[in-house]
Amino acid sequence: MLKIGRTAIQRKLPLRDKDGRSFSYALPDDALRGIELVDKQASGRIGAPAPVLPEAPTRERYVINSLIEEAITSSQLEGAATTRKVAKEMLRTGRKPRTRDERMIVNNYMGMLRVRYARSFLHSEQDEGDLTYFVLYQLRIAKRAINDLHEYLDRKVAETQQVRQALRAVAHRFNVRQLALLENAIRHPGARYTVASHGRSHGVVAQTARGDLQDLEEQGFLAKSTSGRGYAWTPAEDLERRLRTDSSSRVGRQTG
């Protein structure tokens, strides 16, 4: 009955199966309502309702709140792993981001503020000279930003190569599980590892997982803290430097 009822609203795709029959799909009203709900709830809302518009301070506060919500939501959809509460606290207090995920949210927010500023500038009553100055100024900023980006990428590539060399240099001291954890820790400085999570990730018993983590802690690559009734390990704040220093000192000893 469902199939018959949906025949009338089927939409055919330009894809065919091995027998030459077209694939098709249907979007019932329930599905469309669900999609609309997800679309509304999964994105921020930059704007202000009619009752808020007349009063400038209220309108400004509402728009700023909307920008914050949009920056957080869009970043989370892109994979930023942080809570909405922590992200709001960071943006409202202006504290520096501690992780790459928080940096993503700050960048999104600052980008939105920049676009808003440019939009208000271009829509204001400026003469041609002001507009020309604004465009040239933005071009200089863009050129400087591109140069900074190139320098940053070159620096990160060099650092990545150094870290990889460092990991290869110390590989003989660790098992594959520990090397995988170190690689993950470099990519995710805010990661947390427990005996249970490390054991599940590599299919080993708790005793083996605990030994891996404690060994990395003893060598200064992980830091231990209490977590409930147990412990959790996080990457050392200067993990990359420690790896490079460790490998350099080892090479020096071998050369000597």
C-alpha cells in the first residue's frame, strides 16, 4: 500500500540498474516536514524579528547573539568538537582558543563580523574616493593574508616533516598502538585517552592499555589527571617539541 501510494510522487533519477530500470525516490509530506525541521534547527539564525528591530541596542544585541549561534553551529557541523556552553563563554569573554576546534569557531565568528562590517560600509553613503580607498585597503589586507597563509603552510609542512622524522626516530621504543596514539595526539591536542578507550581502539585488555599509557606518561609525552574514579591522559602541551628534542638528542648520542 505504501508503494502504491508513493507511485504518484516518485521522482526518477538519471541512474539505471543492471536491467536498465531507472532508480527513483519519493518525498512524502512527513519527510519534507522532517527535512524542513532539521534545516531550521541545524543552522543559526542571523537576523532579528520585527518586534526587536525598532530599538537599535536591542537589535544589535540580537544580531550579535545570532552571529555567535551561527559561528558555533556551522563549526560544529564542520566537525568542531566542543560544547555550545564552552564556545559561548569563549566568544563572550574574548579568551583565546585552547584547541583547534575552538580556533575554528573563533575564525568563523571573526569572519562573520568582518563581512558584516564590509556590508555596512558598502551600503553607507560613501563617496567614490572612500569606496576606492576601501577596496584598495581590502586588497592589501587580502594580499598580506595570502602571504601569511603561505608562510603558515610552509611552516606547518616543515613542522609536520620534523614530527614524522621524530616519530620514526623513536619508533623502535614504542609499539604500534603507542605510535598510533602519538600521531592522533599531534593532530588533536585536546584529545583525552583512558584505559578503556585505548583498549577498545586497539582490541587489547585493560592491563596492556594501561601499560601503554603509563609508559608514554613516564617519558613525558602524556599528562595524567583524575577522571571520575579513574584516570585520563592528555597530550603534553609541548608534545611536538618533546618529540623533536627527544629524536635530536638521540641522533646526537648516536653521532657522538
